[in-house]
Amino acid sequence: MNLGVRLGLDPKVLASIVNTSSGRCWSSDTANPVPDVIATAPSTNSYNDGFKSRLMLKDLGLVSNAAKDSKTPLMLGALAENIYRHLSNDATLAEKDFSVVYQWLSGKRP
């Protein structure tokens, strides 16, 4: 979504295209991270409610520990954990829904 929006596409139109193709998934049709695309998504409510970023960091830490114990490399998991660690270092973002990462990656604040 971030790339499409930066290239000038309307977020609602882009979501519609994604949701009628193989890109359709929960994060595009139910909890879209772009505000005002899905009326019931946390992003439309200033990223309030939903699953908090600090809890996402906790869960990613549990997965990371399990991966280390089983000697299973999770390169993208480590990247996600690092991103949510940065988010959770901000007291406000730590309490927002984890989809606030969209705003953070865009260089915006909700």
C-alpha cells in the first residue's frame, strides 16, 4: 500500500485492486493499515483498539526465542522484531494497533 500511495494511487482504489486479485488477505480486506480504506479497521480510528504494537513485539520475541532454541533461521522475523522494537520504544506507538507500522514506515505519525 505504501508504494502505491506514494506513486499517487488512491488507497481505496488500490485496496479494491488488491482485494480482487491474489493479493487479497486479512490485512488488505479487513484491517487495512491505511486510514479510511476500511471503516472498521483500527487505522481509521487513529490506530486505537486492535492488537497493540508492544504485544506484537512480545509475540515476535517468543517466536524468536523458539527459533533460536531450534536453530531455525528467521531472517524476516528478526527484521519484524527489530521494527516493532523501534515502535515500542515510543510510548504512544507502543499502545497503538500494530498496523501503525504503516505510518511509521511512511515516516508519518498517527
